[in-house]
Amino acid sequence: MKTINIQIQVPEDISESDERKVYLKAKETVILELFKSGIISTRKAAEELGIALYDFLDFLNEKSIPVVRDAINGEALQRFRTRKE
């Protein structure tokens, strides 16, 4: 993927821990928007977030974001469901 830099202003006295949380939330937001726009697949989104595909699918479910148009075919989805049982 191509790298772009986004600057976010935060209070001067923000802790490093909170700064990291802001960074991760911003990255998550961008990746979700790319996914919802159809620019990247579930697999690529999971990879960019550093999580397993099935964890990303759970994440989408928690956020009520449907996976309606993706490269996951019925067989792959069935393997996923079987693995989760």
C-alpha cells in the first residue's frame, strides 16, 4: 500500500499511551473507510490492522458493518464458520 501522512493535533500534555491510542484509532478509522468504500478487501484490511482475518470479521460484526461484497467465497466463509465452532 501507498503511505500518506496525516497530522492530528492533540494537547501538548497528552501521555504517550494516549497518543498511541489516538494514532491507532485514526488508523482503524481510515482502514474501515477504505474497506467500506470497497477500496481494500477484508484480507487487506485485517493485514493493515495487524489482526487475523477472522478477528477482523468479528470486529466488523461488533461495529455492525456488513461484509456484502468481498472476495470471500462461500467455501472460505464455511471454513471460517467451522473454525469458530
